[in-house]
Amino acid sequence: MSLPKMIRPPNPNDLNFIYSSWLNSYNDHNKFQPIKGPAYYGYHKLLINKLLNQSLVSVICNPDDTEQILGYAIYQIQNDSLILHWLYIKYSFRQLGLSKYLINSLLDNIKNKTFIITLKGSNYDLYKDKYDHTYNPKLAFSKENDV
């Protein structure tokens, strides 16, 4: 049995969830990061702001209640490449194929299927071996994302 799902663009009500889930899941997944506590949240929120301002967002949701977010992807399409900055699936919906569904829908728009990941989150371990990709964190922190 497949979980009903659809992909939609973000709406302004989604931003608090995106910030909160991204900040907390990145912090939880990257235990050895050098910046801790309030400084982490302040500095990482600046990175999220920058990436949201220059990226696309796809939200995967319940088709019967589009306000029920199951997950989302923050990405860019540049030079026929998919640059995935962040992918998040709510914990209770993980291992149901939602990451794969979301990634495949994004890759469908890429002719040569070049796939670059800039930041590793908790979902990364679930899909890293399923896709031919390059890990390049510098693209998340650079002023311009040159592929």
C-alpha cells in the first residue's frame, strides 16, 4: 500500500516549519560541528536564509490536507544539474519511499541527471547509496553556486 502524497510549492505558512526542522535536524545529525548552542542557531539560520533566497522549494504533503507537510526539498537547478541543499522527511514518515519520490521528481527535470548534494542530514544515509551523486558542501557556502 502506498502512502497518498503530492508535491506542491511552498506557502508562507511553511517557513516556520522549514526553519525549525532544518535547524534541529542538522544540529542533531552533525554532533561534531564546531559551533554549538545559540551561536549555531544564529549562524545556521543565516545560511538557511541565503539558500532559501536563491533556491527552489518543493513540499511533499498529504493530498487530502495540503497543510500536512510530510517533508520538503531545498534545491537549485543549474547548468543541467540538480543541487540539493536540504531534504527533510518527518521522522514518522521515513522509510516509506518519500525521499526517493521527491528526489526522482526533481531529477525528472534534469536531462543528464547530474546530482550534487551540499549538506548531509539524517535522511542522507537512507538515499546516499541509491543515487549517483557528488557531495560538495562548498556550494552551500559559496557566494555563487558555480557547478
